Amino acid sequence: MQPEELLKPVIEVAQQLNYQIRYEWLGGKGTRTLRYRDETWLFVDQSEDEAGQCTQITSALATDSRIEQLELSSAVREWFQHVLEQQP
């Protein structure tokens, strides 16, 4: 599957992990996470295309250890693994 096809399932993963999602114009600076009180916010950069948003969201979520507890489709799990391998 292509990243733009995985955007909706990746957003669903964020929701399952109780991330609050907000779409903002961040000028190409990428998706960011913010912990505020007892909530974790995911700011998605609207200036990115769908493939870029998917990659950025996945990068932000990939290090969340709770992902291992979720039942993910093989395509989504492979995508997370691919993005994690690309991180420095």
C-alpha cells in the first residue's frame, strides 16, 4: 500500500492510543506531538500532502510502546516498521 492509502488507518491508530489530533498549517515543519496535562496532542502539518502527513504521523507514533498492544493489519504494521527503520 502507498502512504496516502494508509493515512486513515494510521490516524485510527493515533485515536486508539488516545492522541488528540489537530490539523494546523505548520509551514512544512512536520507533525509534532505535545504532552499537555494528561493528554497527548498530535499536531498534523496541513501543508504536507497525504503521503507526507502519513509518514510524519507514523514517525511520531512509531516510538510509542503501546503500539505493540494493538491489533494492526499486516499492511499497517509493515508500514510502521518501514518508517521506524528509516529514522536515524
